[in-house]
Amino acid sequence: MDVKELAVNALVQNKKAALLIGAGVAVLGLGLGYKYLRKSEKVVRVGVVSQLLVHPLKSGKAVSVALAECHKLGLKFGELQDRHWLVVTEDGHMVTGRQQPRLVLVSLTCDGGHVCLNGPNMEELRFPFKQPDSSVIDCRVFGNDIQGRDCGDEASRWLTRYLGEEDTFRLVHFEPQMRARNPVESEPMCPQFEVAYPDVAPVMLLSESSVKDLSSKLEKEVTVERFRPNIVISDCEAFDEDSWEEVQIGSVRLQRVMSCGRCVFTTVDPETGIITRKEPLETLKSYRQCKPSEKHIYKSSPLFGQLHTVKETGILQVGDVVYKISR
């Protein structure tokens, strides 16, 4: 008996059952259509996720996790969302490790509804995660305006004391109801998407082999933490990630936006917070320059790692296989 006969018989017996069967046939049709649309995709295994790194505080210490949610605005682990806290000056201008290298030693975590700040020779500061009565500050990030909830005077005093400056610093937090930044306003290469406080894109991907290749050219080895990626890939060749225009990791699908143009921040040692302004940037410039046709985008910045947007959200885990998608 075919589906049509089943539907007719069901209609005679029970109109409700007929509706259910009709819906089932429709779903089956949609499923077949989806499979057909995806049929032209070529899926190739290219590596394995070896590390997931969340950087709650922009320029702050990374939090290594075994599992993370991947949202449109980047990786999230519990209350910690990637680059959702930002240090600013009193007039709202962004402060990063480029100006304050010792920020790389500051750890921001969450525990029991509180945010915890830690740094060398500093007592831990705890303050409430939610501060609805605190003011919302208009911040300036790479020439774009974006809001942030002020985290209070105690956090301000802690940061000002830690950084040892005469100027006053404040800590702000990007909240879900706030309007995200559109980096296309300052990066013409970018498609239309939104970020909180990252430089350009919500996810940065880098392979272990690329870091090893760079280290082989240096007097002193460097680690992936220096380059602040979110997803670290193993089991691939150096710079293979440059050719992955679209990748699937578990249920997450990422779309490449552009290469990551590197700056003086790469010369900050993540273990000491000392900036040299030389290596590994000078070595990267010697062999990781862009094509002449892309000079208007990257200028003299060497390329290291790939920036991605999130096409399909989901869960990422260390050990997930990475697939390159092509058509």
C-alpha cells in the first residue's frame, strides 16, 4: 500500500491522522530536498581540534576549555563569552595589550554569579556579574561606537592600580541586549556580520603546525597563546588553514572572512607581559606577506591565522574532527 492509499484510508477513519501523515510526507519531502541541495558539497577531513580558547577580557589571559558553545558572536563557556569585557579610558576609548602589555597577565573568570579579576601581585577582586543599576558607557573600538556596562568603581581602581598609570581605567561588559559592532564599517573586506569587542571577526582559527613552522625560524619558540586564537587545529600541515574557505566542526559551520593581519601585539610575551616590538613579527614579515593584489587590505601586516564568521551555531569540543567544505 503506497502513501497515497494510506492517507485516503486514514482520512476515512480519522481526519486527524490524515493530517499527521500529510505533515510527515511534507517533512520527508523537505528532508530529501535538503539532502539534494547539500549533495554538491565535497567534505574532506583536514584536522582535529586540539584546543579551544576563550578570551573573556580583550587582551586578557585565555581560558582553555574542553567544550564551548559557538554563538554568532563567538565562543562561550558558562558566563564567559569571548571578548565581551573591555578595558577603556575614562572617555570610553579601547585599551588593549598594544598600549598596556601587562593586560595579557590579567585573568577574568566567573564564579557563583560573580566576576573574578586576578593579576600578578594583586589580590583577587570579586564583583557581581549582573549590575543593572550601573551606567552604560559609549565606547570607541577601532573607530566604531559600541556600548558597554560599567563594572563599577572597584574594578576601575583595581585596573588602574594594576596598570600603574596616572590615568584612570574602567572595565565594561557587553550585554546581549546591546547593539553589536559591524566591523565592515572599518574593514571593507568584511561581509555583513556583527561582533562585540574582537578586532574583526568572532572566531579566529590557527593550526599547531603553523606555529611550529614559525618557531623553527626563531631563536626562542613561541606558543599558540601568543596569537590568541579561539580554535587550534592539529593533524594538518603548516598553513593548510589558509585554504579552508568553509569548515564544519561538529554541528558548527564556519565561513572564512579573511586572513589575520598581525601587529605589534604578537611581540608581547603571554608569560611575562613584556613587549619587545621585534619578534616574532619581524620574522613573520619576512615570509608571510600577502599577495600584491591584497596590499590595499593588509598593507604590510604579515598573515597568520584565519578569521571566520559563524554560519551555523552549535557545540565545539576538543577532539572534534575538522572538515573542509567545498563545492
